[in-house]
Amino acid sequence: MITDPPVGPIARQEKVGPPLLNRVHMESVRKRARQLGIAPGILPTGPLNAITDVRSVEVGHLTLIEGDDIRTGATAILPHRENVYQSKVPAGIAVGNGYGKLTGSTQIRELGEIETPIVLTNTLCVPRAAEAILDWVLALPGNEAVTTVNPVVGETNDGRLNNIRYRAVAPDMIRRAIDDADGGAVDEGNVGAGTGTMAFGWKGGIGTSSRVIPNRLGGYSVGVLVQSNFGGVLHILGVPVGRALGRYYLKDVLSHGDADGSIMIILATDAPLSDRNLSRLARRGLFGLARTGASFANGSGDYAIAFSVADDVRRTPERRQALSAIADLPNELVSPLFQAAIEATEEAILNSLFTAATISGHNGFVGEAIPLDRVLDLLRGHGGKTA
């Protein structure tokens, strides 16, 4: 739905990105969807409207903007600040189109658990992110005898704005993103792994959102973070915005908005779910992606990872060594979480677009920010109510 924008102070102060170098240009004012009165779905958000509304989840960014052609970075998502290798969390994966390099995916599918932070970066820096995770995990107290680690690294290709072959993101930089992670408001747009990404022909980036289901249905939270870098025909609340703005897949035979690209969708919840139901929750993230008009093209890597931070489902050494009772929300009670995942994914993608600012990059390519004033005019023209 479209609502009136909030009156008075907003829940978080918008941040438009890191200090700029050389000829980089960014717009000074960008807004999240709800600041514009655009509120997808029916469920309320958490206080921050971010993945960090799910207790214990932390996010850190490393943003790298150098010279005329380095526009990249990394984003780290920690399920919790404890030793995640020793206190693993159940997880599931869903794949919309598998043109990607999701390191660690087969072990997640086999064992249904995550034992490291999740790091997002660009395609050619995936090995460096894996190395950073290995260094970080092996250095944790209590892991002195560890001889095998399954690092989880997702990626999208930021090669239009970023000189990706330079592989500018080093392992020590990525470790800083992990170390700096916290549970507060999450920076969005041209930050971290979203610094050089594009979506629907416009500047994409990092976006996040959350939903809280009613107390009588459990009161659980679902939070989503996306790294958007994909194409299609942008729809906002069902309105064909991409077509109206003249930038969409297959317009004039791929003149704008090529559908190839990728998206990483990370979903977190405090509901006690099994890895099987977390895989189902991850699939709902892909359904939220579909609502925005994604094409799931041949050259797109569309991935969703879902994990639970509930204490009762942690895979601790004690629970791994003996028969134990694990809490598991039954199938009949998961539907509200599915709705939450769809809504939060849709809004996270919109936030990744709306908060991203125009930036120039590799070979003079300019990633243009989607024009928010024109978006609002189009939504009003379709019967929406906004300021």
C-alpha cells in the first residue's frame, strides 16, 4: 500500500555513503520506501525496519571507492556475536537461477546449518572473502583444534561500475567488515557489497527491511538484507514503473535494463525453524523478488539464504554429541512467516534502489539513481495516495 510519509523525526538518520574521491558524484538526498509513503504488504516492521531487528544479528560494511574505477566492497552478516562455529545456526537455501558462485552452499544443503559469518562481495573477490572468513574463524578462542571450516560467501558482478579484474578487495579489508559489524541501523544503497551494483537499469545496492508477525501468532520477526544487481521490468506495488520510465528488459532489444545480473537475499528469523522450513522460508524470498519484476534470466544468480537465531535450535557441541530435543515450529504455523519474508524482501529491494545515489565508475559508466519524484508521480497516477 501507499501511505502518507511519516511526520516528524524518522526512525533512523539516512546515510548516503562514504566520503567521495576524485570524480565520483552522488546525490545528497535519497530516501527509503517508507519515507516516501511506500509501504509494501500488511505486516508491521520492526523498530529499525532492518535485518538487525532480528535479535543478535549484526551487519558490517567495507566500502571501497578509489580513483575513477574502483567501486566495490563487502558486507558481512553475523547470525550472532558468539563463536558461530561452535554454536551453529540452522539454515536453508533456495535458488531462483543458479548462475552464481555461492561458496559453501552444498554443505548448507547437506547439513542444514551455517558455521561462519555470511559475506557478500563481488564475483572475483569470492576467494578473498572465503580466506577472510577462514582467518577470522580459526582465530576465535575455542577453535584451536579446528581443521575444517565451511565459509559462506555470496556475490554479484559489479563489473559495469567497478574495475572488477583488479580484485581490489583484500582479505584484511573484509575482516574489518566482520569485526565492525553491529546490530544497529544498517547503511543502504552505495555501501559495502552494493557499492558498484545495478538493478533494473538503475543504481542498485544494499537494502534491508523487516516484518513482525502478531503476538498471538508467535510474535516472531523476519529480517531481510539484499545485494541487488539484477534486471527485469520494475514493478512497485504492482505498478509497471520500469516500463513507464522507459528502462526495462527487452526494450528496443536490450538497449536498457539487461536482465543478466544477480541478487543475494539473506533472511534471518528468531522463529525456531528446522533447516527444512528455513529452505521453504528462503523460497518465499524469491517470491518477494518476483513481485518487483525480476526476470530470473539465464545469466542471473538469484539466491536466498535463510537462518534462525532462536536459542532452541542452535547446534551446539553438546547437542551435536547426544540425542536431544530440538524446538521446531510446526508446518501449520509457518505461513505468517512466509508472508513476512515476501513483504520484507520486496521492500528491501525497493530500499536498495531508493537509497542508492548516482555514481560514475569504470570506463566512464554512470550508474543513475532511480528518479524518486517520477516514481511517486507514477504511483499517484495509478490511484496511490502519497504526499
